[in-house]
Amino acid sequence: MSDIAPNDLSSFWLPFTPNSSFQAKPRMITRAKGMYYYSDDGREIIDGSAGLWCCNAGHSHDAIVSAVQNQVAELDFAPSFQFGHPKSFEVASRIAALAPDDLNRVFFCNSGSESVDSAMKIALAYHRYKGEGTRTRFIGREKGYHGVGFGGISVGGMVNNRKFFGPLLAGTDHLPHTYNRDEQAFTKGEPEWGGHLADELENIVALHDASTIAAVIVEPMAGSIGVLPPPKGYLEKLRTICDKHGILLIFDEVICAFGRLGHSFAAERYGVTPDLITFAKGVTSGVVPLGGVIARDHVFDAIDGGPGATQDHEIRLFHGYTYTGHPLASAAALATLNVYRDEGLFERAAELEAPFGDACHGVRERASAVEDIRSLGLAVAFDVAPVPGKPGKRGYDLMEHLFFEEGLMVRVSGDTVCLSPPLIVEESHIEQMTDKIAKAVTHIAG
């Protein structure tokens, strides 16, 4: 066995990262607390992205840390195939209580990517048990992000996430995206223009026939592509068309849920109840991986709770994961939900939406290279003029400059810089973050 060099950066293949560039100039984090990361050279870094849209309660919250520490000493693992442990049932009940209407059944997995694949399989099983097994087609949306599983990238609409991996799943189609800069530039909240784009679903139904379509899946707010809020009336129209044709509607709320938009779920904000909701990220504030699917009663009943399940030994949904409802994840989720409730973080996010949006849109006047700004809840995207012939280069340079020179962590998607801070953010943090972004854009892009 060869010796292992403690500072060797070559073995870990980082995801969504140009690894050689990282190894040449690493961005290393060694600890975190509250609103801040701390780099390996001792610098304080404002977390402007809540990790990866997930650390909504801030970092290393004492109550969540204590819950996980206690849980690992009490019960480290329990199988969820044919067995259970109390905390997974408790956290499922808590999540169902937060979800609107009859979204009462929670299926756990480990990530947002797994939650999407799980929701797609649940949708297929639902139609099969309903006697409509021809419904196998999924409709996603251009510019959508639904994780990195084959199901998720098949219904997703981010080109670079798809083009390297072959034909993907057969039988998918895509709605047009909802972004039009000429009509929507510098929007706070939901744009007035674009609700009519939901009507394109009728054209897709006419092309394929409703009898072949299992589900439509959309992010209420498209996050990873760069904060695209839903146009007014758009989600309501999708719900109406899906109901008309017997198609399930899936909201991918991996980013939107748990306070990011000032509510437990985006479905609550918009008053639209999908048949399935996917979640992950904020459910544990990023402390332990956990994801899941929330299903309406009629979906669960058709698969596992209806009169067709006549034999006690019969498994109805052949799907699951070794770590479904893991004890540590369950403990982290319960503690996190308590923090959200006790500290009023969802309500706080709703109150901060207006001042956050105002401060972020103020960058427009201070950095001429910013071509558009979109804000919704505690999320904002700044589109920066690209380097000619080098898409994504300016966004990368801004991310690197902000980390090393300004002490701010952001998320970039191409030449779009995104802010999605923890829900504990103060107005003083917002002022600092927007100042740093305006300064960095002016320095890098003019």
C-alpha cells in the first residue's frame, strides 16, 4: 500500500468543476458557523449561496448539531425495507403537515436527483395501477434542472447536462422556457409576461395524445439556470391543463421548498397543488443528505393503499434506497424543522423579500455590465455581459474574484451570478453582498 499524501488534491474528482484549475488554485473551506464559511487561510467568507441552496438555517446550528450527535450514539442505522424507526415516521408527518391540501404521503430518498427519479417512477406506477399503462411519456421544460440521474437529465433542459450522455430516456418532450429578456428584464417577483406559455402544453398533448403522457414536471422557480420566476398565471394554467387530460403534475421544489420563497413550499405561495412534490436540500439545512417525494392521497391510494392491495405480503412499489429515512437524516430534519418553526425563518424570509430585492436590483445602477437582474423570495440572479467567444468565462472569473478578494461565496451558472443566502441573513449582510458584487463586476467586466 502506497503512502497517502494529506495535501494531494488529485484523487478527488470534483463534480461540476474544472479540476485542473481548482488544483492550481484551490478554494478550500475548513469550517462554518452561522452566515460564514472560513477558508484554510483563516479568511471569513460570507455564504451568499446557502452552500448549494441548502443551508437555509445557517451553518452548524447548535440544535441541529446536537440532534445529529445524539442520534448517532443512539441508533446509527436502521433498514427501511420491511422495518422502520420512529423518527422517520415523525419527520414524514411533520413534512406532510407543512404541505398543502392532501399532499400527505412522504417517500424518502437521499438527494434531489433521487427525488426526481423516485417521482417519475411513482407516476409510472400510478398510471399502471390505474389501468393506463400506456402513459409513459414525461414532459419537462427547456432550461429546467432536475438533478443528474438519467430521469432528471431526460426531463431537464440544460444542454450541457444532457449532450454528453446519449439519447437518454425515450418518450420525453419539453415545454418552452418562460424567460424573455425583452419582456421581463429586471423583474422583481413574478413577471407579468409569459403566462400564456403554459398553453404550449396543449400543443404537446395534441402531438403525442394524452393517453401516452404520465406527468409534467417543472420547477416552480427555475433555480440552477439562474432564478427564472414563474410568470403570473403560468402554474395555474399547467394545473388546469393537466387536470383536463388526466396528467400528473410534479413540482420540483428541491430549491424552492423550506423557506426560499417565504413559504414551506412554492405550491403554498402560488395556491397550486401538484400531485407530487420533490424536495431535498433545505429539509436538513444541508447537514445530512435527505430528499423525498410528497404524494397526494389519490396517488398513494392507487399504488399502495387501495383495494387492489389484497394480500398482506404483497409489495406494490418496487422502489427504494438503502438509506431511505436514515436515522441521522431524520434527526437532522426534525431539528431543522424545529429551528424553522421556532425562529420563524419562513416568515422572516417573506419579510426580507422586498428589501433583498431592492438592494440586489440596486446593483444595476452601479455595474454597467449587468444585463439583467431577477429576484424572487431570497434568491436573485445577475446576468453579466459575457466575454466574446468564451461563454462562462466571466462568471467563473467573478466567482473566483469574489471568493479570494471580496470574501463572498456565490453560485454561478454560465455568466449568471446567483445569490441565495441562508434565511438568517441580516440586512447588513445583504448590503455587504450587493456591494461586493457591484465592486467585483465593475473590476472584472467594467
